[in-house]
Amino acid sequence: MSVQSPISSVNDFVVRFANVNGSGSASANELFARSILRHGVPVSPRNIFPSNIQGLPTWYEVRVTEDGHLGARGGVDMMVAMNPQTWDKDVASIEPGGYLFYDSTKPMPSSKFREDITVIGVPLTAITNSTYTDPRQRQLFKNIIYLGALCALLDLDPKLVEQLIGEQYKGKEKLLSSNVHALHLGRDWALQNLKCPLGLRVKKSDKVGDRIFVEGNSAAALGAVYGGATVCAWYPITPSSSVAEAFTSHCKKYRHDPETGKAKYAIVQGEDELASIGIVIGASWNGARAFTATSGPGISLMTEFIGLSYFAEIPAVIMNIQRAGPSTGMPTRTQQCDVIACAYASHGDTKHVLLFPEDPAEAFEFAAAAFDLAERLQTTIFLMLDLDIGMNHRLCRPLKWDDAKQYDRGKVMTAEMLEEGRDFGRYLDVDGDGIPYRTYPGTHPTKGSYFTRGTSRDRYARYSEEGAVYADNMQRLVRKFETAQDMVPRPLQANAAKPTKYGVIYFGSTSPAMDEAIGILEARGHQLDRMRIRAFPFHSSVASFIADHDFVYVVEQNRDAQLRQLIVNENGIDPVRLVPILHYDGTPITARFIAGAIGDHQDHLKVTPLRKAVT
Amino acid sequence: MPGLVPGIHDFLSPGQDVVGRDKPGHDVAGSAGAVMTYIAKPKFHHPGLKKNELGYTHRDYEGKISTLCAGCGHDSITASIIEACYELSIEPHRVAKISGIGCSSKTPDYFLGNSHGFNSVHGRMPSVLTGANLANRDLIYLGVSGDGDSASIGFGQFAHSIRRAVNMTYIVENNGVYGLTKGQFSATADRGSKSKKGVTNTDNAIDLVAIALQLGATFVARSFSGDKTQLVPLIAAAIRHKGASFIDVISPCIAFNNHAGSTKSFDYVREHNDAVNRLDVLVGRDPISVDYAPGTVQVVEQHDGSRLALRKLDADYDPHDRLGAMTFLQKHAAKGQIVTGLLYVDPDAEDLHTHLDTVETPLNTLDEQALCPGSAVLDKINASLR
């Protein structure tokens, strides 16, 4: 083991920070990630945090990746071990030849280290305590001091870090200079006492381009602002709360009347998820664009209303930031485990539209589009994010908006149309697409009013328990869902370099890991055509993609292969043709996992056919 | 409304089947085998019907024919709502009627036939109404609920809509019993009262009026479906009140809760009704023409200019004293009395829109010009994320 040489890598390694929740490390760690971006080198950071406010272990992982692989990689090349609670596990997780950075103020017994790694001790507490007296300052600046030391060790340009600190504390000179001071304390100590830089280092590059660095929840909230949402009702739940909080802060900036200062939005923190979705449905019924953001347990609570939205045909947008279930599950861990729960939410025969963004840029686009779809289709639209996209900064293409775009408010009969004598039947399929016209309350004194209800009714919205009337309505809802198929974002397909009999289907946050895995698999000699599903109901190309291949892997982050089930169920596919590749331990899926699972399966297929062996 | 002639109903489209009920009663529980649809009202009416200021007659405020039991207290409340809206000369289509599930929640189909109605989810009327109100602050919001809907499954939503000061008139048609499912106690049934089957209720009752007072409702009243002269002006005043108005209307269930031993029967409520005041609602600038004996009338001017003339029946009762009202209610409840009348009013109330500081223009009319920050702003946002 001792002959293991230290890992040497430029712009391609993983640093993990092990911290204590609530110690103020998050902003220093994010600063670290951002400074590498400023070197033109892509990074992909991930928060691994407990369901806790203060005291429990939390980790922040930064994948430095010149090649732009934004999925989690797995493994740690350098551990910044700041949490004694998790020391043993943290040290054990370092790759052979990796590095351990720790606070050497208190001596550690040699049994606490490994021989196959490089140990870097910096007396952080000693440096901090000799400089600061205030306990809170000591805690916060200790984080900046280790950042300074890492600057020296990884060869970061201190000017770029200073520039970032300058932007962060613009107008707060005292904080700015004290942070810069702390940075140099750490950097100078490392330069004077350690051999810098290490084998791991950052070198300036140009691989970031015009990409932006943003959390999916914030981008989705911005999509709601651009998409014209005026009513937001929500109930706090991890990992979705930051959607509503971001919507609030975006609205404060961009949604106040310049003359009166009044708000062109209404945000209500509901007493629970039932009230939140009720408010959304009431507002949408009355012609406003409204949404809620929640996670699995909230979806469970909302299901009665979701059925009402489906049956009474009321628009609603629900952003579901998925976390590991069932029940309370792992509230701070990621999964794609609500596919079935959302697709068929509520009692009775129901089906709902799901959108699967792969990153914050798509979260922004799909969030805005969700309001058009909800009003056009007069039903609930689910925006299916997950914790991995929602609560981590992700490098993605810049957000775009076409100023010529007009909102699609769907089929709304106006007072003028009613005056012209247009026949208004709230559930009348006038265009053959299953979508009826609606009127907003208060439209006309004598025409166009109707009684909305969750009970069965006829085409003119009159209460009816007649079987034929009920069935007629249910069949129209199926037609409407078929119409939706061509309105939702289509799947994207990428073919392998060489013709292949095998395909892979994936969706959402699996995207970057899948892209990377394709490269690994190609290197192993496996060719795969790819299809990224972006919405349910499935476009017809999903069935033809499956038909075009001998079999197709379906990669997803849940135990029960939920997307695969949905494809089998909705498209009548022979389940044998769809091979599930499932990752569901709550950590983000990695390229290593996908390539390993698919590669092993493919290798087994390469067994020499029996006939040949005999002859 | 220019160009429109009010007064003629046309609920019945030509060629549409009208299927009546096969028997009176509760068509959810008792409808097995029967085909239920709806009953429209005949469109003929007396040509000489009186018209209100806007030229509407009573009939313009009516809806479909009630499918509740003959003699149901709820139908009297429906009639009172119609009367109040007529008296106030409200444009019928500018009211949004929202309800939950239950007998009471069916009634919005039986009044204001030209208004949009929403028979939503059990116990969830308050949230649906809150959302609707946020979308368009210009309509009048009438929430109709029952004691099962508001005191049990929807107790939380009732409470939170009140504490959020949603501008609405929230009417609970309170009969202390689940009618549609045939006579189970509701949470407002008094402890010690007997069900039709002879079971004694051992649970304590929820007094929604007391809760509404505690949670800051700015208009709180209780009335009795059998007393239209008291109820109609209360509904009218509540509609004109800007803020959360709550009216608990004791409304006996003729089928399941009108027997001896019930504390929500016609006889019991009549015997124990303790009205603290009588109300006249005065809209417009006309001087008060009714001849009141000196010292017996208290005039309250509401935010919208309407005036409430309160004829005091209890000389010491002060409807501006929230704490006093709470104490008064408790004392009288302990004596088995049902206190009715306008129990509390704050004429300077605020509402949720005030608290959220929303624009005067209804949110549902704002377009992309008003709502979308545009690509130039987005470019700046992108730049800040690098």
C-alpha cells in the first residue's frame, strides 16, 4: 500500500468537504466551486446534507471536470476533513493515492491515518484563534482560512478568488477586507509550510463558456415569473421550499408596479399542502396562473384535489422536487420516485401530464411552458424536478426568452364571443381535440355561467348520474390526453456512432451521468442509441425507438422501475424488452454505476453461441 | 349592463331531458338505482314582478330547483341569500359561489343561476375561495359550507381563511348532523344532545362563532334559518363588509335532527334563541327613515359607505367589543341559550389583498406585458450567475 503514488491530475478530480451542519461552511465551499469556474474549468458541486438544522454531518462535494462531466463521479480524491464525528468514514472513503486535508492543531494518533494517502495538516484552529477573539468570527473565518490554504495547494489564482469575494461583499467593505485577509492567512501559511502545489491542481482553461451556474429550484421559480404565474401557494417541505422562496425574491425584484409599488403577484404560505393546492385550483378556476411547489408527501396530500383538477378540468401547475420516499423516507436525499404517484394521482381513472427537465435551464423553460400547457389542456401539469437538480448549483446553458412570445391562455370564451351567440357548453368538445371552452367567473350577466363540480355532469355542466353521460365525458378526457401527447416536450434521441441493436432510455437528473456513461461504454466497445424522455404522455417516437431495438435499458433513480412500468403500461410493450437499470440509495446516480450495470449486462450477451462452440 | 335585458330566465335548453327526483331526501346516499340529474325552474314568471335598482327581479337571483328535503332549513337560507342580493342590487354574475361537499354545499346551485359556482372538495371551500379571491379581487365571494364541512374535515381551512382575512362572506348552514350519509353527529352537535336513533353525543361541541371571533374575523354573526327577518340583513351586511365575514346559521335538518332531544331542532332553537340585536342595512346616502326609539339604535358605517342600523335588544351588548362578545357567548351558552344577531363588526377591517399589497387590477387580467420581465432582464440575470 505504501508504494501507492499520489494521484496527479489537472482539472479532473473530486474534492469533498466534510463539515458540521450550521458551521457556516456552505458559503466558503461554494466560493471554492465558483473560483474554479472563474478559471474556465467546469465544476459540478453537490450538497449532501442531513435533515437537521445544526450539529449533524454535512458534506459538499466538488467535481472538477475539464471535460464537463456534470454528473456525480463517485469516489473522493481529496477530503477536507473538518468534522471529527465522521473522521473514520471520511478517511476511509479517499481513493488510494488521494489526499487528506485536516486541522492539525490537535495532534492525531497515527492510527487515524492511512499510509496510502497524502496527509496535509494545517493548524487551522491555532491560526484562527491567534487572529480572532469572537467565537462566531473564529468559526466563520476558519472556513475562509482553509479555502486560502486550498488555493495554494491546488494552485488557484488568488486574484480570482478575491474578485469573487469582492462581488459577494460589494458595498460591505469591512466584511470584504476581513474575508480577503483570512484568505491570505491560510494561503500564506500553506505556501510557507507545505510543498505547493499538489499533484491535484487547477489550470486556467476555457471550457465554461457563457454557461451559468444556478440551482434548479431558483431557475424553475424564475420560469414561473416569466411564465406569468401570479398566485403561488405553498407549504414548506424539503427539498422544494427554495422554489417558493426564490419565487418570492424574484417577484420582489421584477413584479412590482413601477408607479404604485404594488405587487403583481400573491404568495400565500398555506397551512398545509391541501390548502396550497386548493388555493392554486381556486385561482386557476378564476383565470390566474397559479402554482405550488412540493415534494412526495405533499403530492400524497394533494391527490384529492388533483383528481378534481383532472375531472372538473381546472388548470394547475405542481412543481414536485422529488426526494427519497416512501413516507418521510430520506428527506434530504435525491430520487425519481414519484413518477407513478404523479402520473396516476388520485382515485378513479386519472392521468396527468409530467414534464422531466434535465437541468436548471430546462427547469426554467418547462416551468414557463407548464402554465401554457395547464391552461391549454385545463388540467394539472407536474414539473418533475428532484433534489439533485433542485438544490445543487448546476452549470447549464444561459436562460433564454423570446420577447415576441405570447402566453397561450387556452380556450376561454369571452363576453364578446357569448354575445355573438356562440354555443357554450363547458364540457362540449367543439374542436374534436377533447378540449372544451371555459369561461371565467363574472364574464357575462346572462350567458356562460356554469356550476363547477367534481361530480359527474353533462356537456353543459349539468349534474348527471347517467352512465352514458359519464362515459362520454371520460372518453373525451382520454381524447384530451392524446392531444397532450403532441403538445408536451418531445423526447430527444442521439444515435451511437455505429448501428446498434441496443438502446437506452433515461430522463431528468440522470442526464449528465448518462452522457458520461455512454463514453465509458463506447470505450468498452458497447454501442447504445439514446433517448431522453422529457414528458408524459409519451410521444409516439418512444414506442418506435423501443421497436427499433432488440432491447432497451431504462435507467432511473427508484427501486421499482417506475418509468419502465409507465412505458409498459401505456404503450403495451413486452416488459422483457425493457431492462431496468436502477439506482436508488438516495445519492445521485453516477456514470460509473450506469456504465458498470449496462456494461456487465452487455458483456453477458457476448457469450459465444452454443452452436459455434460445438462445431 | 348595457344591451342586456335582465329578468328572463333561460335555464332549460331546448330538447334537454329533465329528470325529477323519485323521492325526496338525500340523493347521494339514497339514490341507488335512480337516475339523478337536475331540475331547472320553469322560465315563466309574473310580468309585474318588482325590480330592484338595476332592474333585476327576484327571479334573476334564483337558481335551479332545490333537491333538498321539503322543509329543509337550508332552503330558507337560499331564499335569504336571494333576498339579500336582490335588496343590495348586486349584479348576479359578479358573485362567485363556492362550496365544499354536503347538503349545504349543494345549495349554490339553487341561487344566483347566472353566477359561476364551484362545488369543490369536502372541507376545502376556504382554500378554493382564497385562491379565487386572489385571482380576481373585483368579484363578491360567497362561501357556503356546512358544519361537517367546516367544523370537522375542513376545520383547519375554516380557521386559516378567517385568520388570513380573506374578503368573503362565509356562511355555515349548521344543522349538527351529517344529512347525506343519514344522521351521524357532526362536530357542532351539543354534548348531551340525542340523535334520531337515540344515541347521546358525548363529545364537546365546536362553536364556530367563538372560533371565528378568536381568529380575528371582522364580521361575526349567528342566525337561524327560521328567522328570515334577522338573517337577510345579516347576509346583506356581511356581503358589504370588506374582510372576513362569518355567519353561523342554525338550520335544522328536517330528516335527521328535528326531534325531541336535539338542540338543533326548530322547536329547540326557537325556544332558546337569544337575539342581541336586529339589523337594518342602509345602502346609499338616504337619511335613516325608520323611526327608532331614542337610545335603541347604534349606527355602524362600513368601509364601503353602507350603514348598519343595529336595533339593540340587549341594551348592554356592544358589537365592537371582541372580548366582550366572546365572554357573552360563553356565559349564554352555559345557560343553554343560542345567542344570535350581529355579534361583532370592525368597520375598518383590512383584507388579504391589503396585507399582500396587491395591485388594484385583478391578477387574472394581467398579461405578458405586465408579468414577464423580458429578455433584457434575463440577460442580466444570466450575467449575475457566472
